[in-house]
Amino acid sequence: MANVAARPTYTLVDTFFRRRLRAVFLAPQRAKASIQYFLLTMFDKWFGAGAAKQFGTQMAMLLVQRAATEAEKSARAKSAKKGEKRFDAALLSIEKKLAEFRTSNRLNIYSKAQLGSAFKFELLDNGFDQEDAEKLTTWLLLKCN
């Protein structure tokens, strides 16, 4: 017989350890790719607050359109009661739209802050007092919880 190298026979334990070593050496590459994917998707979910900003701006504009500002109320003293009713109706409408928005969008701390700041600064830009804008923003953020 010729010198034929005998094929090594692997036992079940040897096969297990070979596979384990291979997995240990390949794991860092797979783990690195999965961690990068996880971080990118999580950062996008956490810091992607564009929808919340847009919603805050829309709600402020809805409030501005439906409710009269303080200057308009003082100009029309007779229609002050009507203005209060419109203001209350606008707040109810905002509350309903917020409930709808929360069903389709998950709000975390960062997106709530972005929503509140967009709402507040839109109110300030449209002539609301600082105190009123802060009260309304606090109300909106409390309704977010």
C-alpha cells in the first residue's frame, strides 16, 4: 500500500470546537455591522423629529386662525365671549388632532421638546404674549403624556 495520508476523523466534540472557533473569529465582523445598523435606525427614530415639529407648527397655526389674539379681543369687546368660545373650540380640536397624531407617531422626550418649541415659537411669531404662549405650550405638552 502506498503512503496515503489518513483523513483525520473528527469527533462530535472536535466539530463543536471548530465551529465555535470559527464563530468567535467571525462574530466581531457580524456584530460590528449589526451594531452600526442598530445605531443608525435608533438615532433616526429618536432624533427624527421632523413630523413632531411640523405638527407643532400646524397646531399653532390652527390656534392662531381660530382664536383671536389679545389685541383683536380688546378691539372688539362685545365679541369677547364669541372669541372665548372659538378659543375653547380650537383647544378641543388641537386635543383631538394630538390624540390622532399620537396613534400614528411615537413621541419620545426629544420629539416632545421639538413639538413644544415649534408650537411656542409659532405662537410668539404670530403675536401671542410670552406668558400666554408658555401656558399654551405647557398645556399641549401635558396633553402629550
